[in-house]
Amino acid sequence: MAHTRWTLAALAVLVLCVAFVSGCIKVEGEVKVNRDGSADVAMSLAVSEALAQMGGEEGDPFGEMQDALPGSEWQTQPLEEEGWKGVRLEGRVARGVSLFPAAEGEQPQAHVSMRQRLLSTDYTVEGELQMPSGEKVDEDETARTPQGHIVLTQQTPEEETPFDDEALAGLLGAMGQQPSVGFKIRCPGTIVSTNGTIVDDGAAEWRFDMGEMMGQPEELPALGIHVHSRLLNHQNIGRLADKLAEERDLPDMSALIAEYVTRGLLPNPPKADPLKAGLDAEAYDNAIGIIVIFEDAVGGPMAGRIVRGLRLNADNITAKRLREMYELVSELEGDELVEVGAQAVLKHVKMLSD
């Protein structure tokens, strides 16, 4: 009877690649990014007990998986749940290092970068998960050449019917076990942007439709991962609020500054040592004043688009530019700004209807 086994030289693309081994798997992963840019990674990979037993005398299908993990920073332990058998991996990776175990010499498939700014620290998790081609690999060749993904190998006598992946997936599905593939990335602070689903302020999640993935052609593009979060520097925000109160007679500004920094509306340039950097109270008074004027006239979302469009939040914005823009904007009447906005909307609607 035909039998199968898994080989794994690296788990760099574990989450997506396992999906193509069978239709009855469960993969759950969580990445917790720490304030220093390191990350704690936990991943659980399980298959149905019925599928695990198909290896017969081949033994534990997860043994090679554990042996192939590079470095001692990764720990594994058996995972057994009702109807499932697998392995759980845990490890801490340094900033810039691949979040998922990778073979020696491979580039990080996804990694964390961190940037200190004047009023916040920004974290970005970015990279690609490469989907496998799904091709069958000769067992001897697999043993000689480490693979960067899980490979399904087969030993099928010539007189026997070739192994049918779809038939196996259908059989296991009929047993009532549903495939589950997904992972979550949790970052310090509040998520600014992501191509995943935001599940709370600091976490994004990706879940994959196994049926749809298994029905795709063999050659599939890599899946891009992006999460950008912002952790407020409350010490510098407090310093700025104190300077605004002392030098500009603007008390109790901390909450407003924090909101505008979170939304990315205030100048927030990179700084190697933010707590030693200077703070220009006049420049930030003008920047905040511009935002308030636009918000009062056209609302928060539109004000944000205007500020970003004029690049008033740019890292290289000057105090002179902010002062000149505030003087210009403060002379505009609220009704005038509303009328300008209405004319822009009218022009856009006409363009779409033509």
C-alpha cells in the first residue's frame, strides 16, 4: 500500500506550506513583538491521528521536523489533542532575524524592524510567506537536499494506483475534522496599518481558506505580510505638553498630542536618543493649530487627508513651513474651507459620471 511521510529542513514558511500536505491539518501561530524588537514565537502544527498513523512503520512524522530545527533557541514539545497529533514550537528571535525557523543561509521570510522617533517608537513586521509549488519530490533527492518547506514524498509501486491527495482530503473531511490555518502577530502600541485583520489595538490576524488554497494552480505567489504599530513615547509627549503650557499658554495638551501622534498627523522624526532631543514648542503649536482648524471645518478623517497631502507631518518639515502654513490657514473662514471641500466633491462626482 502506498504510504507517505513528511520531511522538513526548515519551517520558514510553515503556516502556508502545511496547507498543501493534506486537507486535515491544524496550524496556529502567534508572534509577540517585544519593546526591544525581539519576538516570542509560538506555533502549533497538528494533523489528524488517522493521517499521522498512515506513516505506519515510518514512525513519528514530526521527528524529522524537530531534528531539523536550526539552533538551540527553538524548543519543541509533543502536542496531543482529541483527534489530533503534532508538535508545538516556541522560541525567541532577535530583531531582524527570521520569525520562523529558517535553514542556514536563507534570507528572513518575515522579520521585525524597529525605529525610534521623537514622540513614539514604530514597529514593522514585514515579509513574505512563500507558498509551495506542490510538486512531488523524489525521496532520495529530498534526503540529499534540504528543502525550505514541507515536502510530501511518496513510495508507490508501479502496479499500484498513484496516491490521490484530493481523495485523502475528502476522506478526512468526511471524518468531521476541519482544517484550520492561521496566525496572529501582536505588536507594542496601536496598529497603524496592516494587510491582516485587526483583532484588537495591538494585534493582527491572518486566517486561510484551506479549500480555496488547495484548489489553486501549482505555482502560487508569495503572500505578503505587513503590520505597522506605534508605541507612544509618553515621556516626550509629557515634555512637549509642559513646554506648550509654559511657553505657549496651552495647558493640558498631553491627550491631544497623543491622539495626533497615534494618527500620524504631527511631525515625528527619527531620533537616536529621543529623550535628549529638543522640542520646538512654537512649531508644534502651529502644527496642532492647523489640524484643529481643518478638523473644525471638515471633520477628522478629511483633516487627516489634508495634513498628509500637504506633508505637514513629514520628517523633514521645518518650523518656518509650519508657521507660514498656520498663518495662511488661520486667515481662512470655516465656511470658505467647507465650500472648497464641497467644490472638490462636486468636481469628483462629475468626473465619475462623465
